[in-house]
Amino acid sequence: MMPFSQHDATGRLRHLTTLDGLSADEVHQFLERAQRFVRATGAAPARSHTLDGVTVAHLFTEPSTRTRASFELATARLGGTSINLDISLSSRQKGETVLDTIYTLQAMAVDVFVIRDREPGVCQYVAEHVQDHVSIVSAGEAHLSHPTQGLLDALTIWQFKGGFRDLVVSIVGDIRHSRVARSTYLALSKLGVGEIRLVAPAELMPDPDEMHQAKRLHDIDAGIAHADVIIMLRIQKERMQSLAIPSDDAYFAQWGLNQQRLKLARPEVIVMHPGPMNRGVEIASDVADGKHSVIRNQVSNGVAIRMAVLETLIENRLDRGSRP
Ligand code: CP
């Protein structure tokens, strides 16, 4: 069997299950395309007809607010049709396999599957079994990968900082269990960020062979000193066998981002968080809502990035001569 590739035989991107294997140019192209969909607050959202005649199925087996809503909006704003299957009410609950669910929807002429799954490997497995014209997009896979989140984080940094090379970016909190951290690290590494710091207690740090280009710090004050960008992460209690942290209050005291700590970063620092936030655990409310926060910009950029991804995959398919 051929090794799995997200690219087709002509080198065009067909699936997006991970940022691994994408070139820096491909990442840049997503940011540039997404930026064309960004509108000022209050302005009418960008629309196009690229997905006319295209059906996108959104299959989520883990909870989601931002990713799911933004993929659905992206599909609608590009003129496509959505199927939003509630997996808890689907025939998966009666023992149907994931592939049988996919084949069933494929038989109804679904063109793109957007999949969030708690099991590692599901997106690639499905991508290896669908028909040639069908694309798979990860909406978050286990602790491993959340490619569109990595892209939207990069887009947000680009908008506020104008580039990547001279930046210090601190990723703080539960990095070990975070698919966001892994994908954002990949995006920022490809874009040439000057210094990426992983800032976490030892039990929440990833294994040494992961994200090995980043600096590792076990103290938040040192970790965010002179940072241009701080990305705070939620503690992923749902992915822990046993709780790796003390109480929420104790964690906030030692690791939470508050106004006092924020003064250690550069004066123009931006504060990011992929959401959902646990206010008073990893981030103080007055920081989350404060003047340095770009958390809602990240949310808006999520729609633009997902429009860019869907549009790219469908255009690539048309270039291959596949229907519609
Ligand atoms: N950032 C993110 O994936 O949020 P949701 O879980 O709400 O989709």
C-alpha cells in the first residue's frame, strides 16, 4: 500500500488532516486566501459561490462550539450545503462502523467530510478509504492535531504582528494534551517564528522528542518574559488518566495569566486562547477581556480560515477534473 499523502498525484492538496507535510508556501497561501475573507467588525460577511453544488458533512464525536459553528458558516458562505450529523443520535450508536457511516453519506454525494474524533488516526483512516473526489478535513483529532486552529492562530499573529521572524511566542499550560499546541507549533515553525517557548509544569509538558525546536520552561514568569505573543491553553482534564494538577485555585496561583504577570511580556503583547476558556484557572477574566486579548479575533479568523481551506480543496479538485 502507498504511504498516505494529503496531496494528490499532481501535488495538489486533497485532504487536510494535519499540517505535517505542508510546505511553508502552502501555509502562507492559506493565510493570504483567508485574509481575503476577513471583514471589519459589523460589516457583512464575505461570500462566494465556490461550493455551489458541493455538500459538506460535519461529523463531530467530541463537543465543539467554535470549530463546528465556523465550519458550518464557512460552508454556507461559500454557497455549499451542510449535513450536520448528531453522532449521539446517529446509527453509530447502534454499532455502525465509522467507515459504514462515511460510505452511507458518500452514497448521498457528500464531497467533503469535516471530522472531529477523540480516536487518533481516524481522519487518515477515512481519507484512505473514500472515493477519489472526496476530501477529508480534520476538525480536531485526539491530542494530536487541529490543523485549522493552527492556521487561524498563525493568521491572527500575522494580522497583529505583521510577520513571524522576530517574534517570541510563548505557549503556556497543558501542552501535553493539546492538539492546538501541536498544530500551532507546526504552523509557526513553518512560518519561521524566531523563538517558540513551551511553558508548563513537568507533568503537562510533551515528551522530549516532540516540538523539539522549542525552548522549554517550567516557570511562567520566565516563560512569558519579553514575549510578543502568549497563547494560553485550557487544562484538558478529559484526556488525563488521573488529574495531573493540584486544585484549580492552586493552578491559577502558580500558572494563571493575570494582569501582574502580563507586565513581564512586551508592552504590545497579544494574548490568545483557542477556547473554550476556563476563566480563573489558566487565565484571569480581566486578561481574557482586556486590551491585549485577541481571542475574539481568533474566533472570527476561524471562519475565514475554514472558508480558505474548503475553497482550496474544492478548487484543487476542479483542477484535477473531478466533479462537480
Ligand atoms: N478551539 C476549539 O477547537 O474550540 P471548540 O472545541 O469549541 O471547537
